[in-house]
Amino acid sequence: MLVDAQVIRYYQKVTDALNEQWNRGYRFDELRLYLDGYLAALRHSNALEPFLIHRLEEEATRYLYDQSNFEEPQPQSEPDYY
């Protein structure tokens, strides 16, 4: 679980970007590469402590591999009462 406010902001940004790229047509391999690059940039910039980056990586990877995060909502039809 993420507790630090800065880490939560990074998590929200990366998950929003993953969803946006999914909607543009990118698939899981490309999303994984994006996530790897994002985390590498955080490590290189020393924006967060290494253990926080590791925790962010775990949560973002869990988000990425949960297929329900990338499903299109199906509209429900109205029941026919006739």
C-alpha cells in the first residue's frame, strides 16, 4: 500500500498514462516498456527514495497486470417490458 503523498501522485500519473496509451491502441508489452522507462527516469532523477520507487513499481505492475483496469465498460440494455 502506498502511503507517501508524492508516491501516490506518481502512481496516479503513471496509471492514468497507462490507460490513455491503452485507449490509443498500445498493448501490454508496450505498456510494460513505458512503465520500465518511467521507473528508470525516477531512479535516475533521485526524485524518490529507492525503497519508495520499489513500492511504486510493485503497485504499478499489479495495476498493469490486472485486466479489469483496461476493459471497456459495456452499456447495459434496458429490459424489455413488452
